[in-house]
Amino acid sequence: MKLTKLLATAALALGMATTAMADKTKVGFVYVGPVGDGGWTYEHDQGRKAVVEAFGDKVETVYVESVPEGPDAERVMTQMALNGADLIFATSFGYMDAVQNVAKKFPKVKFEHATGYKTAPNVSVYSARFYEGRAVQGTIAGRMTKSNIIGYIASFPIPEVIRGINSAYIHAKKVNPDVEFKIVWVYTWFDPAKEADAAKTLIEQGADVILQHTDSTAPQAAAQKAGNVITFGQASDMAEYAPLPRVSSIIDNWGPYYVRRTKAVMDGTWESVSTWDGIREGMVKIGEISSAVPGDVKAEAEALRDAIAAGEYHPFTGPLNKQDGTPWLKEGEVADDGTLLGMNFYVEGIEGEIPQ
Amino acid sequence: MDLSAINPVLLLASLMVAATPILLAAIGELVVERAGVLNLGVEGMMIVGAITGFAISVETGSPWLGFLAAAAGGAVLALLFALLTQVALANQVASGLALTLFGLGLSSLMGQSYVGIKPPHFAEIDIPLFSDIPVLGPILFAQDPILYLGLALVAGTWAVLKYTRAGLILRAVGENHDAAHALGYKVVRIRVLAILFGGACAGLGGAYISLVRVPQWTEGMTAGAGWIALALVVFASWKPWRVLIGAWLFGGITVLQLNLQAAGVAIPVEYLAMSPYLVTILVLVILSADKSSAPASLGRTFHAST
């Protein structure tokens, strides 16, 4: 008797708690790595915290870390939707099809997919123009390298990554015609041991600048151990490795966007949109250029950053040829967003092939 | 293509470094499985070892103490597994998986304040005279001590399993725990000891990643190395030297394919990227064409009453 009573009370309490939570907006986040990766996922989680800070009690956030890109992502998002999430941020390119599938099943739940290109009535996509940051990075890299070999740790052959390589290369080449890029594909977003191996390999083969498009700080540690190698923070500032090897960084600033979108769900004004913001809107930030960089190089990099922010300069401005020598952009012509979003070719001068 | 950019000496040296974490974890798991226990918690024990080792060596400034603590940390987690499976007779597969999940969570909790910190440098030993031998010297005689420990463990495990009475008893427990029990051997005690040994080895392997190979602490940094080690034990048909071959093949081709990519070799990258897995499996499958099979009692629960 007593037990039944207890259970009934518990059920009642639970029911009341659920009703109390119903007027809260529930926001789910799906992360590809751990929140402590110090890079990509860390910054998305900073964005989540910004949402909590902005709305306090009116919002409830949940997140699941280290979700593999594939069927598992679908399971995680379905679970979130079943648990009453109103808005779900899927924060990696590889979740694209999983988002589409789950979104079809839950038309009332809003989805936001990072760095993807497939939208639906309840799916928005958003990304940052990281290539603007890569332009600044390439400029510093081209000026700083002594061996003229720049190592690039690439993750997966998707437009996002290829755009970054091209932008960095174009701007390194512009300030240093002798520069050469060595590109290594590691086929992972997050595997510190493998990222460290890749960095070590590139350093052993003469690179004295390491650029990375993977999420952990392992390449920073490898460069620090090797000495005389410079790196750039990726996705997050990675300031713990400043002033050397980390001389600057590209910081993803998701907070304002996440707050804006959560607000839209609360107000019922949410619509499916494609957002692609850059330095000007503040979604991409350039981390403090450290004291290891000479003053004139720093000034040059900052001038480039400001020109991009002011809209006076586009990192993909002609004349530019594709890798095989065919013309791409005429003198003064600027790449359109469609081409950039689907970029699947190297610009002229980069050696090697893009894995298909 | 510029193959001259690849320095074979550096390549071999980094091959051995890349192979050591999985080698350590695999040799520990080999002993566990030869005792008839399937512990799928290798990944969890490795990552706990990685953070314990990292934290202790940062706090004390001594990498040696760090490795010691890593072994202890791995063993403590393994003890939990031993309690569940040997005393409470829980299902080994489920307990092992739970151990991995628990280890990953526990390690990120423990590692909260260690992100972005640089560990003390772990000096390589230069074995005098030998390390001056041209070419071979730097490969064979100027590595860090844990790498040698890994090799010694392989040789030791092989010798103990093959030539000693203790090894025979361990194998007997793994092949037929009822018969071993009837002969008066303490099956549970032997298995618990094997599990602890496996945990300590996995912990060392994890710490090798966080203290030598990367070196830093990042959540989830073992990134599947424990699962590779588990697979390696099976493909190596539970034989120590084959585990060594497998680990070197895997580590070696991992490093080699990165080198080939950086040197601009015209092999499609997808093939290079899958080559470590493919080649390791192929070689070990061919090697295991003989009649070696899994320990007969592998994964079965034992209770003296049955």
C-alpha cells in the first residue's frame, strides 16, 4: 500500500515537472567530438552556453558529444526529438542526411545543420566563411616560412576543406612566390594521435608552418615539441599554445547565431534559411596575432582582415586559374557563393590530387 | 613525387612510437583472453590511464611516476570489471562495454583542469655506444624507455605462456576452467590477476599517447586505439609475437601512408588511408591459417558450484 502511494506521488510529481518544463524551449546539440577538444566542438559548446546565458530559465539545453557521422547521428537526433526538443543544432557536415531523415519524421521540430547545403521547410543550414580567415592565415604563413614548405593537415575532401586550402594557398603564394603546400588527408575530424603523427610527418619532410583543418590541439603540441615550427589555432583560439607555436587563429563564434535562432523559435518566427557569415558579421574572428610575428607582417595581416571585414576585398578575386590551368576567374572577377559552396578543385599551383 | 623527402630512419623511429600504445594494450588483453576472459573495456582503461598518467606527471613533474600511476589507474578500472564479472558473475561483453563508456566519462571529468597543459618531457634513453651506430643506432637504441618496456612485455609474455608453469596454468584456466578447477587451481583468482595485468598494460598504452606520442591531454584522445588493440589480439590468434607484427604493421603503415601523402605519391589517398587496416588484417589472417583457435572458455562465466 505504502509503495503504491509512493509511486503514485512520484508519478504525479513527474507529471507536474513535465508540465512545468513544457513552456521551456528545449534546444538540443549534436557534437562530432568531445566538448573538451579545445577546437571545433568546444566552440559550439560555447555557443550553447551563450544560449543558456541569454535565456536562463526559459530554455533547457541538452547535448550529446562524440556522435559519429552516420546512422548513430540519426538515432541521437530522433531521441532528442522524442524527448521534446524544439530546436536541434547538428554541428558537423557529415550529419547532413541524418538531419534530412529525422526532420521528415518530426515536421514540428526545427533543425539547424552546420556547414551543410541541404535545406527543408524545417531545416536551416548555417556556416561561417572560414576561408576569409584562411586568407589572413595564408598571408602570415607565406611571410613566416623559411623552408618555403607549408604543411596542411586536411580532414575530409569536402568543399569546406578544399576552400580553406585554396584560400590559404592563394594568399601565401601572393606574398611568397616560392611557397609550396604539402597536404595530408587524415580522414578524421578528431583523433589526436593521428593528427600528431600527421604534423610530425610534415615537419620531418621540411614544413615549418603547420595549418590544420582538424579539431584537436594535438598538432600544436607536436609543433611545440619539434620547435621552430609555427601553427594557427583552428576553430578555437588555442591561446594556451601562444606565442609559439600558435601565432594566430581562426575563431568560430557561434553564440550570437544560436541565440538569434533560439529566440526565433520562442517567438514563433523561425523560418528555414541559409546563413553564411564571415568576418564582417563576426561569425569568424581572427585570434590575437602573437609577438612572434614581426610588426610589418602583423600589420599586413590585420589590414587584410579589415579589408575583408569592410567588404573591400574578397579572398577569391581573379585572375585565378584552376589546377589544370583552365581559367576560373577573370581579372577583378569575384567568385560567386554557388561555386564556393560546391568547390571541388584546387587552384593553379597546388600539387597533388583531391581524393574523390 | 619526391620520395627522397622521406627519411627512412625517422620513419622507422616514428613507426615504433605509433605502434607502442596498441602494442601495450593488445599484449595485456592477450593475457586476459588467454585466461578465458573477454574484456571489451580496453578503450576505457586506456583513456583512464592516459589522464591518470598525465595528471600525475604534471603534478609531480616526473613522467616515471605518471606511467606508474597510469598502470595503477588502468588496473583499478579493471578491478571493477573483475568484481562485476568474476564475483558478481555479470555478462562479460556488457560489463566490458560499460567499462569503456564509464572510462570515457570518468576520464573527461578527471581531465577538466588539464586541458592545454604541457607535460614534463620524457627523456629518451641513449644507450651509450649503441646509439652512435650509423642508421640503426637512432632507430633501435635511442627511444624512450616505455617503448622498450613494450617489447620486453611481448617477449616476457611469450616466454611465460610457453615455458613456465604459471603460463601453463593460465592457459589451462582459459581453455577449460572446469578442468582447471577440478585440479585445484583458483580459477577466479587467476582470472582477476590476469584482468589486473591487462588493465595495467592498457593504462600504460593510454599514458604513452598522452605523455609521449601527442603529448597533451584532450578528451577522448585514444580515439578508438583500444578497439584496434582488441581486434589485433583476435587477428593475431592470441600469439604474442603476432601481436607485435600486427602492431608494427598497423603503426608502420599508418605513418608510412602519411609520409607517402606528404611526399605527393600518386596513389589515391583513399587507398592509402585504408591500407593500415587492410594490410594488417590480410597479413594476420594469412598467418593464422594454422589451426590456432580462441581459448575454449573465452567469455564464459565460471562458478565453482557448476
